[in-house]
Amino acid sequence: MRACYIPIVTAFAVAALITGCGTTPEGDASQSGAPVTDATKPGAKPGAGAQTGPIAKIDVTKPGAVGEADPRLKTGALAQRSIYYDYDQFDVKDQYRGLVEAHAKYLRENPAAKVLIQGNTDERGSREYNVGLGQRRSDGVKKMLVLLGARDSQIESVSLGEEKPQADGHDESAWSRNRRSDILYSGEY
């Protein structure tokens, strides 16, 4: 009789583990205490849980909106969006520190702003290796931004590996332009 409980307990443990690996960003206190109700059940109040109407569109041309419409993102250090790396490296070079600091300051001052950091590699190396290297590059930039005061919830880091080259070619001049992380603001991706 006791042996039949082991698969059930194991199933519950696996379900709890999967549930614990949800998509809520770590450290995002704004999401931790939100009440959740099933709006499909009889007697559920509209607005007390999941949104019941259409999702509102954001007009990025309004004052205070961020993204392509913000002219500050088109001048100075904020207009620079690529961080380049040496071969097989993912450390952000000192020469790009000012660029990362400028973007961190912008994110601190604009809490609604969100960025996507895309890590890229040149064509050398296996697909799996390049995806991993691209992720380490984008994660490194994200870590710097967070250490400089940006919120973790404002930043998403992904790897594109070798899939989005900036330069065509099979020599060092092309490869050096493809080893990079790109910073994109919401509205640009």
C-alpha cells in the first residue's frame, strides 16, 4: 500500500519544482504580493485578477514615453548601442564603460524604460558554443547595468549567437564587428 504513494508524491514534487520555476523575475517585489483570481469562475469580479478587456496600446509619442520616440536615445553616448569584444571573450572592455554607465543612468532615471541586450558572436565555433558565448556577453552587460543602478526587471538578455551578423565576410575585419552586444530599447525590437 505504501509503494503506491511514492509515484504520487514524486509527481507532486516535480509539479512543485516546475511551478517554482515560473517566469516572475527574481527580485521583482511588485509582482510578489499580487492577488490572483480565476475570472472564469462564477461570481468572480471583473478586474480582480486577469485583465478581461483588450490590452491597451501605448502611445510612445506622448511625453515621458520611452523607446524610439525619446530624442535622448539618438544623441551622445545613448546613441551608441554596440559593445565589441575580443575573440572568444565576454568581458566588457574599459573603453565601453562610459557607454554602459550612460545607459544605466538613463534606465535609473526612466523606470518605465526596458531594454533588450542581444549577445552576438562571429561565425567561428559551433552553434552551441556561439549561443553560450553570446549569452555570456549579454548577461555581462546586464550585470553591469544592474550594478550601476538599473533594475533587473528593466533588462532582458538574449543570445543570437552568429545569427545576426553586422558585417558579411570571412575575415578578421568582419568577425570583429560581429563579436558584440547590442542594446535595444522597447519600441526598437
